[in-house]
Amino acid sequence: MKRTLKYKLIICGSILLLIGAFCFIGPFISAYGEYQVFYSGDGSIALIKAQPSWEHILGTDKNGQDIFTRLMYGGRLSLIVALCVVTTQVVIGSAVGLLSGYLGKKTDMVLMRIVDVFNSLPDIIIILILSALAVTYGVAGREKIILLIIFLSFFTWTSLAKLVRGQTLYLKEMEHVKVAELCGVSTIGRLIKHILPGITREIIAVVPISIGGIILIEASISFLGFGLPYPYASWGNMLSAAMDLSVLKNNVNIWLPPGLLLMITVGAFNLFGEAVKEWSEQR
């Protein structure tokens, strides 16, 4: 392994571990709650848009909630959504790709036409419309989060399916697969024992990049007000505060931290995924 590739894996992996610890361990250590609102001295007025202080490291937002604490909870929710979506992607994409590549003929034609239909759809626009309809019909809270996971999963599995199909077309012509077929191993057995292990590296390399992409899509939708609903925190709906020109100009502490964390996290996932891909190609 080249030294630069090794350093890239170590640095990006360390950054992701730190972010993971911040988002998943931090909330258990924090003295404040995700929904806790803070008030001024006499307790009659919410401490809105407070500047950073010893009590509130990054200040408070427009609702009087601690920004640093909500960054932890927001990152945790964004990562959970991304992990759920990518897990669904891997299951659906791998199943469709394996069946399409191995069975071929009519099965391949039908499944690939379905993939082409999904690829031709303006997925972000449709997700925004569906999210807006969910808001219109009063879907909120955890149900909205589950719906968002379903919407994102529904439209983002096709690229992995094509990757798995291409690898399956190559691997099914290998001698050990042909021998297994002659020995009477079932189709499912050949797929699981002889084809799937051969494409595991490619899937593992794609997963970090997919996680970064999903985090970015979720943040974009939440930024526009159609994603994860308040009072739940996500980096995207925290960034939506920047749509207020007065906040954008006078309260950098409200919108800059989630923006930086979003940029660092997505960049680290993408670079880590590229490094894993290069590493798998060298082996």
C-alpha cells in the first residue's frame, strides 16, 4: 500500500471516528438536552441568539436552545438516517444486481429497464414534492423521519445495482463458478458462496461515498424546510437559519458550525471511500 494512501485512510478514518464519538457519545455527556430552552436572568424571556459564552460554547439559536448540544443530536440523526438509507441501498441494489447479472436474458432486461426508469426520474424534486405532501397532510415527528428514509432509499439504490450487475457478469464466467454449477450447487448457493464474496470489496468501497451523499441530500432537503422536522435537530435544518439575512450577517455562530461539520463529514466520507476503492484495486 502506498504511503499516501495509507495516510489518507488513517486521517479520514480518524476524522470519522471523532465525528462519530461527538455525535453518538457526546449527547450522553452533555449537561443540556436537545429540546431544552434557556431563559434570561428572571426566567421570563428565552435566551434567543445569545453569543458564545462559558455556559453556551457556541451560543443559542433563535429558539433559545444550546447550539453545541444540538450539533451533537443533529449529527447523530443525520448519520442514522444516512446509515439506514445506505443499508437499504445495499440490500436492494445487491439483490437486483446479482439477479440481473447472473440470470441474464429476460430477467436482466426487465430489471435494467426498471433501473433506467428510476434513473430518468428527477429524484430530488420528487422527494421534495413527497416531503411537502407529508407536511401538508400533517405527518410530523418520527413518522416524517421514517418517510424520509423510505423516500431516499426508494430513489438511490440504482447505481449500486448497476455496479453489482457489472461485477456479476464478469464473475459468473469464472471457473470456480462454472465448477459449482456442474456440481449441482443451486443458483442461490452460487450467488451467495461464489459471486457475492467477489463483489464485497466494491460494495464496501461504495458505502462511505453513499453515506456522504445521503447526508448531503438530507441536509439540502432539511435546509429547504422539507426534511427532518423541528424540534428534531439535523445539520440541515440548523443551517436553514442562514436563510434569515439578519442571522447570516450578525449570528455567524448559528449557521457556521453546522455548515463546517457538514462539509468536513461529507468530505471525509468521500475521501475515505476513494481511498478504500484504491486500496481494493491494488490488492
